[in-house]
Amino acid sequence: MNSRTALSAVLVAGLLVAAGVAGATVLGTGPASASQPTDSKSITVSASGDVEATPDQAVVSVAVTATGNDSTAVREDLASNVASVRDALTEYGIPSDDIRTAHFDIRQERERTPEGMERGDYRGVHALEITTDDTEAAGEIIDLAVDNGADTINGVSFTLSDEKREDLHNEALEAAMANADTRADTLASASDLTVTEVHSIHSADTSHRPYRMETAYVAADSATAGGTSVEAGPVTVTADVRVTYNATA
């Protein structure tokens, strides 16, 4: 066999071997194993929990108003009366940090007429929010503010301190989880499933509803009625959760 014939034989053999390898590669493609069926299931429920409590804070909303044809005079009247209210409340025992401005505004009244826009007097409002831990003192605070220059009472909100709100928040979450467990068990029973464990928990918004009196001040002669009396009501804290449970058939 000459060298050309030998080289051709080697090339042919190499091609046959390569073809065999390629064929093996093609035959070996595809999934290594088939997926197996599983009995794993899940149940997702949403639930809420409510907790009611006696408020430990009261927020009294009052305002001083003034009118006049000069904005500077209106501002000075507001400042004088608000200072009088603040001094009286501080002397009563309310810390200055618990007497804060909720709203301040001075604007000129305007009226559209056939002749055009007419400008009237200036009207100013300086609203205050007074916070106290003594919920039974709300009526006295109202009377004190009115006696020293406040002429508008916007209402009283009975609410919770931050510490008590956090405690009730946790109680509401526990109630919400208990309700979620009950719902999951009910759904599982109706679907021939068995709850095995909690897979995930999402805590949604937590809110609290203060007890609010829109009209807190009732004009009364202190000699006959003894001043203003304001009664507190319960505060409700609500927590929402969304829970996914693992279950089996």
C-alpha cells in the first residue's frame, strides 16, 4: 500500500469514528429522568384581628379666630389670644411640647359681584392641639382654653400612647393569626386536605381608630352645670395578616 492509499484509509477510519461519536451525542440528548408527581398543596388566607382598649391619651382641638380690615392687626390679635391660651394651659400643668400648632391661616375674604371681585375683611385662624395623659381632664382643658381666648372647639380625640399602641398591636397580630389558622383549617377540611405547617406570613397595615367627639364643647353656666364634661370611649386596634400554609392531600 503506497503512502497515498494509507493516508486515505486513515482519513476514512477517522471519519467513521467521528460519525460514531456524533451519533452517540445525538442519542444522548433529552431529559435524564421524568418528573415525579407530588402531593404538596398550599392554602393562602387573609385574616384580621381586633383589640379594644381604654384610651390613655386625649387630644383636644381648639382654635382662636380674628377678623379685621388689616392683616397685621388680625395677626396680632391671633398672637395675643394664642399666647393667653398657651400661658393658661402651661400654668394648668400641660407641658409646652404638648401644645402644638395644628393650623395657621390668614386670608382676605373675597366675593364675586356683577361689578367684579370685591375684597372684604381679613380672617385669621390659629388652631391648637393639646395632648394630655389625663383623659378625664379634657373638659377642664376645653373650659380653660375658651376662658382665655379660644372661640372654636373642633373636637376631642381619645387615643393611645405609643407604648400602649405597640402592646395592643402585638395582641391584634396574635388574634389575626388565630383567625388565619381557623380559616385555613376550615378550608383544608372542606377540600380533603391537612394543614402541615406555615409557609409564609405577611403582616399588612395595622391601624387604630381613636374615639372622636366632633362637638365636644357644650355651652354651660359653670355655676349650674360645673363646666364641660367629656366622656371617653374605647379605642380599637386592628391588624391584618396574609398567611400561606403547606398542606397534603
